[in-house]
Amino acid sequence: MRLLFVCLGNICRSPAAEAVMRAKAPELFIDSAGTGSWHIGEMPYGPMQAAASRRGYDLSPLRARQFHTDDFTRFDLILAMDRQNLDDIETLRPAGAPCDTALFTSPLQGAPSDVPDPYFTRDFDAALTLIEAGATAWIKTLQTRKLKG
């Protein structure tokens, strides 16, 4: 299974989701990207790195990259961190691309549909708590799909 996490700039939410999921499911191929091009090549945002580090996740090796239409063929599942980014990547979907897409929080009962962007909210710990819960829920969802499929 190849998973891609997508947010706006690829410096907070999606790299955090990448690191959390890698820690929880190292057998999966995992990457992250942003729909915007502002931060290509940059490390994740310092305050997000610090918050993640306090929980045992190392974001320092990650570098921002922009989402590309080739990602629809490189990945089995693309998880957007919010509705706007999901809509933005769907507008780029090539005809016939088989890759599934979903909101990152979709398997969480009672959770908000969007992971709030801590770059703007400044609440990095709340974003990480939601990302950890989402990663756990996606692992269970993927295991169930595998058992049924």
C-alpha cells in the first residue's frame, strides 16, 4: 500500500502525518506533498517539528514538495488534510486515474472534517493529536480493506 498525505504547503500537517504513519506502519510506502509551491525543498515548519519531536517524531529529514498529477499513478490512496486540498487535487485528476482519495479524518467518528492548519491556528499539539488519531483509524481501515479484499 502506497499512501500520500496532502496539505497546502507541505510544512505542517502532511509531513506530520507522514512521520506519524511511518512510525505506526513502517511496512507502508508513505510520502507527503502540498498543493501549493511556496515551500518546495524546505524543511517542515520549526514549531511543527518541535511539537512532533516532543512526541517522538522526527520531521527533520523531510522536505516539502508539490503535489503532481503523477501522484495519482504512484499512490494507492491519497489523503487530504482538509476539504479544500481534496477539491484541489481532484481538479488535477487525470481521466481514468484509479487512485482513491479521501479526507484524512474520514474514518474518525465525531471528528472535524478538516485537520485545522496549525500554521494559522498556532495549535500544533491539537493538530498532532488529531493526526495521531487519524493515523490509527486509517491503519484499522486499511487492515479491514485488506481482509475483505
